[in-house]
Amino acid sequence: MKAKFRIVGVVAGFLFSAVVSLAAEDVSGSDPDPQTSWSWDWDIEARANYRDSDLNRFPIFFPFSPDMRPVGQETGFLETVDEGQHAEVSVVRLALDTSYAGWFSAGLRVDILDLYDRNPTSEDSKVDVDEAWIRFGQETETARLPVSPGFYVKLGKMPHFERQDDRHLESYGLVSTAFNRFEDLGLEAGVDLGRHVYLKTSITQGNPLFIRDPNALAGDNGIPELLSQNPDPDLKSGIVILYDAEVEGFDAENLEVGVAVGARFANASETLEGEVMLWGYDRGLAEDLDIRGSFYGGDLDLLRGPFNSASLPITDTNKREVGFNLWLYAGGFSLFSQVVDQEVAGLDRSGFELEAAWRFDLPLLGAVRGHQIFPTIQPVIRFSKLDPDFDGGSREFPAVSVRWKWEKLDLGVRLELISGLDLTLEYADNSFILGTGVEAENNEFLTTLRWRL
């Protein structure tokens, strides 16, 4: 296991050394020239939450024996992870960035607690390296025209190039949860062919396929406590979907290849900017992948069900996605859309997500120690859906909800209290069609107080 983390460890060690050397430099009280010297930046963020999760339970048909169920329970259930009202600190995050002369940069993101991204069970690491990468060359920001053609090469643990990184809510949509929520480990390269058209490619570990609830908490599936007699764990399974979980180490056996072609555009004054991207990924599924905190395996082992006795109707060992993205920015308005079509082990699934946000300046209400009170407000609406299209296989597959057609409407508003402190209120309206054809819900209200330094 230690060997698997060697790449991340080397990158993180390099970043730490770079930051220490920068801190020791004499900057003489003047701004360094970004073309001839080192620059660095750091950020600390903490989030406290109030969560109110509806209680829902849906029976499953796997033949659990009486001692595998809570006392008096006649069947197994998929149920809300942690129903009711809860106040909790979800994450403390440290970010470090450094660059030199415009051609070299590196980044490190470390999360402590990370309650809502604890992945894929609550037994995952309490301290997690989300990102640790080095980059050579210039990577153009989303929907921004580069000054001139260029290229970059990036190595380490990093976000997928099609992911929405300018997020406006604490929650995620169904598509962003299922396909690109978590970072991957490997190599990425890109080239700008002029100012408008670009190409990108990647060779990475590939995120393991597993299951989680798309609301705040992932849920506990396959935890050791379930092997005890009449288990009744504090955190339940959740109402789950198939998703790409976090990589836990590097294994070159089933590498994933990604490609993208895109175009950026802007008007002369750059008050309207946008980008479109066509992208795809391809890899082979592993027979089994270790999932931290769970006796369930990832990839094919998950799809075949417990003891390979309750399989979904899988027909091959391939995992492929193709997708299309749109980003649009006009002043305080932003629009993001993503369409994905997936085939995993012969199981077809498609998804769609659309998010619109509009940030307004508020009238001056006063100031506290030089900081304006309530300077901005940003309403957000997001609609997402997943449409699995596979029949057959065992009726006893425990995670029955991976077959359900699902829609999610997220409504929220982010209010900036003062500079560096904001409050986000959001409501997730989940609706899905059960195997019986009946429509059901699993909704959640979430409040997030975020402080950034």
C-alpha cells in the first residue's frame, strides 16, 4: 500500500519544499516579476453545516438471513444515510500554489474531516490529499481566450478536465456526482491551436466504480459492522447511484485514456465569454478493486453483487463515456451544462445537468472594520437527471436504486456576509421511479457557513 502512494508523496513533498523555500526568500517588500521569479499563494477554508435529511426506506430483495438484519426487521432496506436535523463541521481545507516564470506551477489541496466527500464510506481517511500536481507550460482557464497559442503537461492527482470547478452550491448534481466529482491520478496534456480551438488528452489511474447517495453523505455500504449479528449501524446505506469513487493509489493495470476537443469564444470587450467541449474516456474494468472501509469490491465485483450471486446484466468488461460541456459567462451570470452517455460492462446510462447562477451586488448596508456587509447575493438553480437503460439480471441485486430513472432539482442562494464569509441555503428535491413504476423522493435541506482566509 505504501508503494501505491509513492507518486502522490513525491509530488506533495516537492510542493512542501517549494513553499518552504519561497517563504525563506527575501522579497524586499516589492512585488516579484511573474516572468522572472517565483510566486506563491495559500488559502484556508472551513465549512460548518446544518442538514435536515428526510427519512426514506425502500425494500430490497436480496435474501438476507435473520441474523444479517436488525432485530425484528423482515427484509433489507436502502434508507436515508442519516435522517433528521444535524449540525456538523464538514471540512477544513488547505490550498497551496506556486509558480515560476509563467512556465512552471504546482498545486496542493489537503482536506481535514471532509465529511461530505468521505469516500466511499465513513471509514475513509480523515485527512485526504485531494490534489497534488505539477505542471509545465500554460493551461488556459475555462472560457478565457489565451494571449497566444501554447501547451501544458500536468502530472499528479488532479480534477478531470471536463469537471465544473466554479461551483456555486455545496451540493452536487446527479451527473457531476456520477461521472467526475473526484480527482484522478496520472498525466494530462493540452495544446491551444490558436486562441480559440484546443485539444486535451490524459492517461490516468481511472476512478473505481462504486455506489453512493447523491445527497450530502455518501452512506456506508459493506462496512465490517454489517458482518456482526443483527447489525444496525448509525449511518445507513443511502439511496444510491453508480458513481466514480476516489482513487486510493496508483495501479497501471487498467489505465483510463481521455481525450477532448474544445473551442473558446468571447466578444471584443470580454463581457461575454464561453466554451464548448466534446470529451470521452475509455478503460477496462478491473475484476475487483479494494474499497477502503468496505468488504464490497469496486468495478466488476460490485456489478456482480454479493458472492457473485446477484449480478446486474453485464456483458463485457469495458467502461466508456462520451460527453458534451457548455460554459457561459456574462457579467455576474454563469451557465454550465453537461450531457453524458455511458456504457459500463454493457450497461447503458445517460445523464444531463444544467446549472444557472446570477451574482448581484447589493446596496451598501454598512461596514464592519472596513468590510462591507452583505456585498453580494447569488441565486442558483440546477436540474440534473440520470436515465439507466438496462433490463435483466438478478432481481436480488442489493443496490436496486442504480436501475431507477432519477431527477434532481437543486434550488439555492449564496449570500456573502462580509469578505471571506458567506452563507449558502439550498434544497435538494430528488425524485425517482421505483421498479414498480411508483414515483418516490429523498429530499434534503442544507445550510453552509463558509469562511475563507
